[in-house]
Amino acid sequence: MDAQWRNELEALQQLLASQQSQIITLQKKLGVSTPEDEADVPAAEYRRVFLATAAFLLWDSIAMSIAAFTSGMEGDLGQVETLLWPMCWTVLMALVLGTMDSSVAGRHALLIYRGWAIIQVVVIPLLWWNSGRREVAVFLFVMFIVNAIFWPWMGKMMLETLRARGALTTQAQLYTNRAMKVLGFQILLAITALAQGIGRESYARVYATFVFSVVLSSSWVYLTAIFDVCNVDSRAVAKLRLSPLQATTLAFWGVNLLAGLAGYILASQRRPSRWASFAVGYVMMGSGWITMAFVGRLVYVARRGRDVPPAASVKPVDALGSLDLPGA
């Protein structure tokens, strides 16, 4: 008899545990916060992530500096770094949004973001200057000063707005997963470009791959900012019922995306036109800069609370979810 009662008790405990797990899963799907979602995780939980990120960014900066004083941007090392560089932006924003459940780690992530952006103000223009493209180097110097100010600010505004809506752990996991999908696709692009060989004649193809990879990273951030942080209604987009600011932002983002897709088409060719590769690069930079301004304005409005919905109605967009890799 005792054995029978014991077996029934164990069965009831297993049933209760299963039901509790289902309730927690349903709460996460509905956007209902659980105690675990709201807990502030110690920064020590992310120590290894910070070390790995810092090592990757340090390598990128050192290798880019070496390329600037040796073979230039069209040398082998310069081309390898051209393919790796867009991944730095993805990793940094993933670090910012992925540490949402730790206030201390989030601040540290923003410091790393700001420090790396400041380094780029020197490294990137120097690389182009020593490669003989001095007019572009001057333009990039100004552009990266703006980047060093804008992107850390953008990351901070996005982080603060999303943290205020709760469900910190769930949101951190979602944005980390999204970033890993984009990063995985960027790695695949880099491997494909390197597998076709690198050399002086391959730079146009590598640069076209670079353009597409940059647009992948920025588009993920823009979509997250527009639809999650700023709560632009996707149904309103489908019906073209947008405010002038929202419509303009999406229009310039669309131009930026088209430049990236043009880069992808050129990257698929064995020897694409050098002129065409640089042309799509200039369109990508110009439209991206304008898009930055409009997205920044949308984020500022959302952060001021003038266009923020109730927290329970916020459902993160599956930004660039179509880029899922097999087995990911």
C-alpha cells in the first residue's frame, strides 16, 4: 500500500512540474513576465562573453592597423579584415541587447561599444589614406566621428526603452538568437568569399560582399529599432498608413537594403565591375547615414514616451528571421 501511494505521489509531482513548465512557456509567449524574467543577473555571468568579444575586437583593430601600414586595404590581410569588420558591429549590438537582464553588464557593453567606435575614427580613415584613397579617407573620418557618437547613443536608447518594458531574460534571449542568425550568415558570406580566392583582382568582389554584410548587420538593428523600440505597426506598413517620419525612415532603409542586395549580386560574380562595387558601397553609406538620422529621431520619440504602447502589447519582431541557417 505504501508503495502504491508513493508511486501516485511521484506521478502527481511529475504532472505538476509538467504543468508548471507549460504555464511558464505560455507566459513567455504572451509576454507575461515571470520572476526569473525580472531578475537582475550579476555581471560576472557575462565575463567570458566580454573577454571573447574584447579579444575579437582587439584582433580586428590590430590587424586593420597592420594592413594600413603594409599591403593596404586591397592586400590579403586588408581583404580578410574587410570581410570580418561587419561582424564586429553585429557582435557589439548583440552584446548590448543580450545583456539586457544585467544592468551592470549592459553599461559595460556600452563602454566597449563606445571605445571600439572611437578606435575606428582613426583606423579606418588611416587604412584608406595609406591605400591612396585620400578623399574617401577624409569623408570616412567625418563619418566615423558621427558613428562614434550615434551608435553608442542608439544602443543606450534602445536598451533603456526595452528594459523598461520588462521580461528582461526573454528579450535578451530573443535578441541574442536574432544576432546569432545574422552573425552566422555573415560568417557564411566571408567563408564563401575567401573560398573563391583573394588577391588584387578579387578586391571588387570582396568589397561587394562587405557591402551586403554591412547591410545585414545594420538592417537587423534598424528593424529592431523601428518595430520593437518605436512600435511601428507592421499592419500600418502593409496598408501604407504611416506618419511622414515613419514612411521616410522606411523609404531610406529600403534604399539601403537595395544597395546591399546589389552588393550580393555583384559578390556572386567571379570578377564584378570595380566601378559598380564602389558605387553600391557609396549608395550604402549615403543611404545608411540618412537612415541613421531618421531612425535616431524615431528612437528619441519612443524614449521620451510619446509613442510607447503598454508593455503587455509589445511583441518583439522576428527581425531578419528568414536568415535562419540549417540546423540553427
